[in-house]
Amino acid sequence: MPVIKSNEIKPEVIRTGVHRHFIYTNDLMTAVIDFDNGPWSEPEPFHYHVHEQTTYVAEGEIIFFCEGEPDQKLKKGDLFSVPSNKKHTIQVLSKSARLIDSFNPVREEFLKK
């Protein structure tokens, strides 16, 4: 489907306080991730994936951690990128946050089979 209207979808619950919805083509995925369980006392565990990633901080404040890079405190309007297979994570600092992630290729594990 080429259009997704936010008032017509029910976001997927990833875990308590974390919701996601997304749109994708053959080679690109954009995911909107909402956090309403902050602030966190510690970051999520590091993870990595083969996908290239860019992220826009649409709301809230986070700390972005990326292997080999200095930790970055980010707020609304900031962006970050993650190369393929590089370990990274975040820590939510505000009560809520919204991140807009783009991935290439598509994160197949996000799709319901």
C-alpha cells in the first residue's frame, strides 16, 4: 500500500511503552517508533544488523551509542546514521520520544508472515 494514514492504523506493540508502524518498498523501509516509557535508567542492549540505517529524532531526547564513536545526546530535529553491521543502541532520556528510522534493505523480520 503506497499510503498509510496514522489515524487509520493500529501501531504494533513491540513491548510495553514501545510502538511501531512502518511503510516499505522493495528496497527501503521507514519505521516510526514511539516510546512512552521513559526516561530509561540505562540503554537498551547493543544490537547490529546488515541494514544501513538513518534515524530522525522527531520528538524527545535520547542518547545514541555507536561502537567506536563518542556517545551523543540528541534531541528533536537531530539525526544519526548507522553503517551495516555496526553495534548501536539508544537510551531514552525524556518521558516520551519518537524516532523515524529508514532502512536499506527492508527489515524482513519486521514483516508479519
